[in-house]
Amino acid sequence: MNEPQEGHKVSLHVYDLSQGLAKQVSLSFLGKAIEGIWHTGVVVYDIEYYFGGGIYQAPVGTAPYGTPIRMIDLGVTKVSKDEFESFLKEISPRYTHETYSLLKHNCNNFSNEVAQFLVNTTIPQYILDLPNEVLSSPLAPLMMPMIQSMEATLREGEVPKVCQFTQPPIGPTVSSSEGSQSQGSGDQKVCLQPLVDPLGNTRTQVQDEIAKEFAAIRAQGTLSPSEAAALATKNVMQKYGFLNPAPKDG
């Protein structure tokens, strides 16, 4: 008797990579409320499986993302561990360091494919839809430096140390262990330096002003939330010198 009759419980562990930042500033910056920047892992056989710079596994409770903010029951699988590991080997060429993309091919896409294989279900749609929500925002270009830096960190199997809106880096990214990559412990992996917040000590004041500007523009009733958010952010960021004002005609 190799497998118990009742099968194996499958659950989804959900983490917020922004550490609460997305919930705080998304309305002002995107014109819509976004609760988190989601990372997920599938837990089965007392192991958590997830995609970063490859397919990783860790005993339950030891994944490097801290405590999940949600644990979603996906069902029970009759698939054996050996069958599942054969499946992971089969799909591994599609889940590598080179194929990782925070917006197009990420941990949540991996979790979704695994969930379909194990229990013939999908993970929540709001998690899968997050990249499109971000990209559909008129402020998506302002967020791309943050997204690219997070992507580089996650591709190395690391956890972003700081999730902030950043300016594009000048020159190559510096790593604390340049050239040292390993499939072993995290101590040997490339660890990118924490992101730099270009707003510095003015961040709170800038965010407050953006929120007030956004409310004032919306009160006029002529612009949609996303348009109002774009204009409010543009006005305040120009005021503080973080954006160059548009050239005037004539």
C-alpha cells in the first residue's frame, strides 16, 4: 500500500511581496486599490513548491517569504509524490532562470499549472489578473523600474528586501556576491542590494499631496479614477522635480 486512500491535501500559500506597500499607495499611484503583489506556492506532501529562478521546494513553514497572509484550500489529490515529481521534471524546461518574468511567467502561473495537475482547479483569478491590472494603469511606466528590480531579485530565488518605487539604475546592478550562483542554500545565491527610494524623506509628504490632488481632481467629475491618478501623480512629481514637465508648444 503505497498511498493512503484519502489522498493528500493541497493548499495555496499566498504572500505579499510588497509587504503592505501596495495596499497603502496603489489607489494614489494606480487609481485602483491593489491589496498586494502576490507570490504563491503550492503545498502538498508537507512540502511547498514554488517558482523563482527555477522550481524550488521547501518543507512547510521554511519558504523564504515569511508567513503567508492567506492559506487557501485547493482540495485533495490522489496523485502520488513520485508522479508529481515526474510532472515537475517534465515542465521544468519551461520554468527556469531565463524564462522567469514577473509580469508574464511567474510563480503564480506555476502554481496555477500545478493546481490544475493535482486537483483539476485553478488558483484565484484575482492573483492571476494582477499583472494586467498593473500594466493597464497609465502609471505603469513609472512602476517599471520597481518591477524590473523585483524581477531580477526573484529570478535569483531571493526575496525582495524593499519594495519601493525607484528610478532606473545607472550602470550595472551591484550584487553582494557577484558571480556566485548556487542551487543550494540562499547564503550562496546572488543577493541584490536593497532598492533605493528616490523620494527619500519626502515620501510621506508626496503621497499625501498625491492623495489630496487625486481627490480634488475626482471632485471635478471630469476624469476617470485612473486618469485622475495619472494627472495627480504627474502634477505632484513634477512639483518635487521627479518628473520633467512636458514641453510647451510655441
